[in-house]
Amino acid sequence: MKKLKSINGIPLKYIRSILKIDSKSPSGLTWLPREDGQFNFDNKSAGCKHTSQKKYQSWGLSINYNGKRKSLLVSRIIFLLHNKYLTKEKCIDHIDNNSLNNSIENLREGTISQNNMNSKRSKINTSGHKGVFWHKSSGKWQVRIRLNGKEHYFGLYANKEDAIKVAIAARKKLHGEFGRIKWSMNLEIPCL
């Protein structure tokens, strides 16, 4: 995939001239003093919190470049500043699933599918674990894991803990480092 040295048409060199990574800033970025007089934020935190209709929160900011105002996600800017590239068609995943935590250690590139693997469990999930569902007609716990739009079936289990063990092993196998796994019990995880 193509490595980009810009974000939304704004070159890395320009971004470096106006912003810096700052772990003390709530967003993770601070404005740099400007020589052109366009802004005079001088070391103030950059960005503000945004909340989507689905209650997803993130840090964002706007940059004027070549007479156009561009809205950007702070996590993408921090990743670009630190790594000097963004990969085309990839998004930035927050490892700890806290979209307001933009520390560089918490950011990684991934596909949309990989980002979804790291998502929290659904609010309608009754088992407490991703991939484990109550199968009403059989009266057992079912294990299903999704990968790249395809659902993988791992069986029915009378015991919820057995289903959880299988789901954890399946998520580790299918999702790798992007698998969000809840380790709430001391379980012996089987190899799949």
C-alpha cells in the first residue's frame, strides 16, 4: 500500500511547522508559534473533543491550508508526525479502545476490519464476551467470530466458560494482535 507524507492534501512539512506532539496536552498536540501571523496560539493545546451521533468521542481540529479549511482527526496527525507517513486506505486504531487517548504508544495503523476487531462488545451481548451468544433453540452457548465480513462458527457449548475459552482462542487465532479479549477469569485456553 502507498505510504503518504501528507494528510488530506496537507504536507507533513507544513503540519510540523504548526503542530507538535505534546503528552501534556489533553489531545496530544500543541500549536507552535506562527511567524506568518495567521494564528497566535503559542503552545496552547490543539484540538477539541467531538462526539458523533453514535456517541463516539474523538479529538479533532481544523487547519487552514492553501485557502481551504480542513477538518482532521488528531490521532491521524499524531501518527503522521511520529512515523512520518500514513498508509493510504488504513485508519488509526486506538489499542486500548479509548479514542481520547492519543499517546503514540496507543496508536497503530490497521484496516477498517482490524479496527472493528478491536471494538468493544455489543450492548446487546448477554454473555459478557465477544463471540459468545445464547443459542435459544439448542439451550446452549454458541461461539461465532467474524473476520473480513465472514462469520466463522466454532460450535455449541452447554457450559458458558467452555464457550468463552473457545471464543478467546478463536479470536486470538483469527484476529491476532487486534483481537479484543477479555481476560476476566483464570481460564485454560485451548489451542485451535
